[in-house]
Amino acid sequence: MSTEKNKQLVTDYLENVWNQGKVDEAGRYLATGLVQHNPALPDGIAPLADFVSGLRTAVPGGRFAVRRIAADGDLVFAHSHFTAGEGDPGTAVVDVFRIEDDLIAEHWDVSAGVPETTVSGHPVV
């Protein structure tokens, strides 16, 4: 898969599964043996789908806005701004996905709350 197709796969996954809560479509994007490096999630599609469903119930207005996306070979990097709803300053999130056989096979992520100000004056997302 080309880097452009890999980026589109990740973009579609974040929009459909996370933003729209279409967890029944997770298998279109994720490998059955998904390796998860997030310390709060076990490997596999089912635990991720359960987590997304729970998040969508707890935070129905939650949304990831992808601000930057890049790819290098089988890796895709997405820099997003997650907000729980109107007025929430949100969380800056960087996800790294490894693509194998046209599916997301491995995932890492880091996140930090978005501060009101920064020393540099530049936004974090």
C-alpha cells in the first residue's frame, strides 16, 4: 500500500471508528492480531471496540480533529486535537500506526492536555 493510501486508511479509521463510533466497522481498518502499545488497552480489535463504545457513551461529543498526518513506509503518524465538546481546550494526541497487509497492525500513542498558553506562544496542536 502506498503512503497516501496508508494515510487515508488512518484518516478513515479515526473518522469512522472514533468520531462516528462505528465500532462494527473496526475490522475494515484493524488487523485481527492488532498489537496495542497503549498501556490502558490489551491487544486485539474487541478491546479497542469496547473502549471506543465506552468513550462514545461517556463523551458523546468527543471528536478527533486530525491536524497533521505523515507517513514513512509502513508507519503513519497522526497529530490530532481531541475535544470532549464545546469549550473543552482538549488534548493533543500523537498516534503512530504500523500498516501491514492494508490494515493497522500496531499502534502507539502519546497525549497531553492543551494548555491555555505556552512559553513560546505557539499552540501545541
